[in-house]
Amino acid sequence: MSLKKSVILIVLILLIDQISKVYVKTHFQLQESVKIFTWFQIYFIENDGMAWGTKISDFLPFVNDRTAKVALTLFRIVAICGIGYWLNDVVKKDKPRVLIIAIALIFAGALGNIIDSVFYGVLFNDSTMEVASFLPQEGGYDGFLHGKVVDMLYFPLWSGRLPEWIPFKGGKYFTFFEPVFNIADVAISTGFIMLIVFNKKAFPKKEA
């Protein structure tokens, strides 16, 4: 697979990801939802930290949230530079197609969420109790590098009270699948799943 085709795939995923995020951001209030099916909703939330809304301060309480946010964003930027170098390297070395596609998906997803973290605080105003505007005259809801990641895909496949005999969660109300995510997250997860499922094809052993 050529680098040109990889770039086309990345751009396509980025367009779908950013168009969906901008649409939700400019048409929904925070925590507003639309039920598409009983098992699928468009549910607008914003992720201010790491995966599933966690924050660095949840693990390191002595770290200021705003400082941690900038550090996390900068780390992601460095990481995506490394992923980009890896993608270019495997293309040059004519590595297996499945490996190139997987890396391209991870790169596109990571870049999609970085765009939110870097720019959305400046580009949009707050979504709490109102629908946000793009490039508002009064300025954005936060500064550069302090944007929140937009999530909207929610799949509550099953909800109910768990049997009492289940350890820890027994008797409690439970929803599967509860996390809310976005197209970028789907791309990253798909890339990692491909590397796991097709590991032997992606990383073939050299013959002696």
C-alpha cells in the first residue's frame, strides 16, 4: 500500500470525524441526545481528559488539572509524530498492507482527537445550556491546548439490574455498553484490533 493511499485514508477518517464533531457541537447542547434506535443514540458529551473521561489528577492528585491537560496534549503530539514516522517507514519498506492500514487508522484517530484538544477551546464557545457557535465574537470557552474532545456515539445495548450473585456489581443497575466515543476512537480501536487479530500477517517472521 502506497503512502498516497495511506494519506487518503487518513484524510477521509479525519473529515468524517471532524464533520461529525462540528455538527454535534453546533447543533446539540451538552448532554442532549437523539435516539436513533433503542440500542443507539447520538449523545453529546465532552471529554476533558484521557480515555473514558479520566484525568491525570485522578491518578496524581498533586498535579493541577490545567497543567496536566497541556502536558497530556503535548505528549499526544509527540506520540503522533512517532506514529507518523513509523507509518512512513513501513510504507518505504513495503511492509504488509494490514500493518500499514492499522497504523494509518491509529494515526488518523489520534490526530482527530488532538485537533479537539488543541483548537476547540478557541474555536467554540461553551455548550452548557446552549448550542455552541463556531468562532464566537466573545471568544472560545478556553485557551489554546485546553480544548475538550467531543464524543457522541452511544450504544446502550442492554440496561438492567444485575443478579445478586455477581461479585462486586451484583444487584446494581448496569448499562452495556456505557462509554460514549467518537469516530476517532473507533479508528484507533480498529487499528489496535487489527494489530492483535492479524498479528502474524502484520509482523511476519523472517525465514532463516
